[in-house]
Amino acid sequence: MSVSETLAQIKDWVVEPDLLSLAAQVQPAMQGNAQAQQQVSGALLWAAFAAPAAVTAVYDAIAAGNQNQQPSTTTSDLEQCSIPEAFWDTFAETLEGPEEGYDATSITVAVAALGGRVADEFGPLAEAAAQQHPGGNNAANQTIPELIDVPKLAQLPDGSLGNELYRMLVDNNFDAEVLDREVIGLANLSPALRYLNTRILQMHDVWHLAAGYQTTSLHEIAISAFQLAQFGHNYSSMFLATVVTMSCCKTPVGFGLLLQNISEAWRHGRSAPPLMEIDWESEWHQKTEDIRKRHGIEPFKGSFPPDLLEQLAASAA
């Protein structure tokens, strides 16, 4: 079945899910049942692009189903909006992707562009969800942080969080904030979304280090689930829904691995202390392990090797 044909079937499931049914479909989806995979993908797409306030309930249901449990939350009485038909044309193109495949930057840009194809009513719903999420740290009233002073990080002691961040940025040729906040127009967002998106981009690599996520493909997916659980990060919801749907349409054999990875990182984010509340700039000089102990942060321990996807790609070459 082609990507467009599978997507047409998934669209039938892009509605408010029955959470008991959704949780019950997780194990069959992980074991290769095509309709169950479509149902899970549809629920994630609905939450990501139509009902941002439902993200926690939907992911809790999937994480519960991953452990053969019943969900404890509901989606009743949550506001939602429609998804414009024009969105699906762009989304289908995103699933197909460039001929050479995606890299970390191109997939980020592609998913970010999807946010410009949602209904006009989506923005206020996303702002309200961001303000209500418990990990948002009163985002609407926070001051937008200054850019990280990368050269100053280089002067910090070896083994400190700040110096580790500096080495990570320099050794991998990473941008200090992943994407330029001005170029992608964060200043045009509503208050809570502006702060959350700015701070998350700024601290993404810090949370890699503090929360124990490597910079491999599998762990980039995992940290998106972690961030979504922590902050209700709308981009992370869109990214995960896109990646899961891409697997459903193109590589269904890997769907179970993906869902296991996402469920584990989601639970990690739900159990970790709220990282948005930590003044990370005051922690630069401290060792990462000391920071973890002081704040009660347990590093991520997934079921799979962090570089599993790179290993599989190398073996297939």
C-alpha cells in the first residue's frame, strides 16, 4: 500500500479517541496489526493538530497500553478544532520527505512548517494548553531569556555542565538554540508559547545532558516525548505524530520499537521533576551528576541501545 493510501485510512482515525480502546490497541499495534497502528497514529495526529489540551490524556493512554494497563485520564470536554483539508496535502509531502532523506535539521524545519497549516482556531487552543500545563512554569508571565553566551561556557571547569554543553555544541557543530528564534518568528507567538518554545530550543541540549539522552536518532525521538510530558511542548507533539505516522505508512515493522521508545521516554518525563523551573544558567559551573542528585533527576534508561537506528542503517547499507 502506498503512503497516500495508508494516510487516507489513518485520516478516518483522526478523531477524539476512546481512551480504553486506544490503550487496548497499543499491544496489537506494536505486534504489527495494521489497523491498530493506524488507530494509534490517528489519535496522535488528532492531539497534535486539533486538540493540544488532550496530549496528556492520549499519551498517558498509550503509555498505559504499553504496560498492559488501563488509562486513568480522560479527554472529555476538551476543546478541539478541525484540521483543514489543505493541511493533509502538506502533511503527505512531509511523510514522503526529500529524496535524500531527512537529517536532524530538515525534519525539524518540515515539522515546524506544519504548524503553519493548522486551523486559525488552533493557536488559542495551544496557548491555553501551554498556560495550563503544570510543567510550564507560569510561561505566559516569564521574561524571554537572553541568548546563551557560548564563549563563556568554554571558560568553565572541565566536567561542569556548562563546559559539557560547550563541548557538545562545538564537537557536533550544533547551534546553541537549535534554530534561530528570530528567523522562525517566535516573537510572533502568544506569550506562553513564545516563552516555552524559546526556552525549550535554548535548553534542549542542556536537557540532553541532564536527563541522560544521547544525540542519536532514537534518543532525539525519545527526548521529544520527554519534553512533551514535561512541558506539553506543541512542536514535540507534532514531531512525534509525524514520525509515528511515517513509520505506519513506510516502515510498519519498526512501529513497535518506536512506540516502546516513546512510551518509556514519556513516562520518564512524567516522573522527572519539572526542568523548566530550574535556573540552569546558575548551574553551569556544577557537575552534571551533582545537579542530578540535587534536583532528583534520574537519567533516561530505555530498552534499546541509543544508537540502534544507526546500527540498523549501517547493516542495511
